[in-house]
Amino acid sequence: MKPSTARFFLHLLGWKAVEGVVPEKKCIILGVPHTSILDFVISYLYYTSVGGRARIMIKKEFFKGPVGWLLVRLGAVPVDRSNASALVVSLIKHFDEVDTFHLCLAPEGTRKPVHRWKTGYHMIALKVGCPVYMGYFDWKKKIVGRGEKFELTGDARADTDRLQRLYEEKHYTARHPEKYVTK
């Protein structure tokens, strides 16, 4: 999809893109709060509209037939979610294979309510040596952006807890607010 087409659809849906493409060639952009499959649609339209190409993880079982072809065209990366360690290694391999890779993922790890976010993003960022951005979508204000850069300290659990607190302070509204749990 062309950026102008994505801008048109984003505008048609009433959304406003707040920031442009991440300046680094490789990065992780978090997507919070993640409570609906429509978060992917808004995120895709947003990042495409500002001239970026984001990659997302989708379980490998969906990559069959025409759906698989479409998912690859949309920037999806097939992953095996049954083994967390293998998933992280697989994503690091994807980062290493290309010159530019902007991976978008939800630290919650699911669209269901989660009190304690996953730390896989942290391990990937440190292994690849890329920054992490605090991406967001606010369904009440209908704004979407890549957010600010989040500095990692090396302590995955402490960083993720701090990250959760920072998101809580922003008061973003999820598509399904009952599924977005704050600590």
C-alpha cells in the first residue's frame, strides 16, 4: 500500500498520525494498549502512512495459502509461539538478515488482560543492539504514534515494570478498556 492510500484510510477512520518513521534502521516499536486485532489495522495504516514498513509477529499456523501471502505482504513474520526462547532466536535471525527491520510488538503478549508484561522485546533489543520505542494507539483520542525512545538498563524485569508505569501515566484508552489492566 502506498503512504498516500494509508493516510487516506487512516483519516477516513478518524485517526491522526502523531510522529513519523523511526530514524534508526533497526528498532522495536511497542504497541500499547493491545486489546483488539484492529490495533494491527490502525498500526499498519499509521506506519505505512508516514512512509515506514513495520514488521509484526504472527503465529506460523496462519501462513497457509492466500492468507499467508497477504500476511507476508503486510510485513508479518511467522513465529512459533510454543517455545519462547526459539521465538526470540528466530526474531534475532530476522533482524540479522536484512538492512532495515522495524519490529512492532505488544509487550502484553496477548489481547487478554495481563498484569505483568513479557520481557522478550528487551532480550531482542539488547542482542540486536537496537532501540525500543513506546508506540501507542489511543482509541478515545484516535491518535497513533511511535512514541518516545525507551532507554534500557539491562535489567529486563525492572525495565519492563518501569515501562508499564510510564504507559500508565499516559492514560491511553484501549479499544476494549476492560482488557487493558494497569499494575
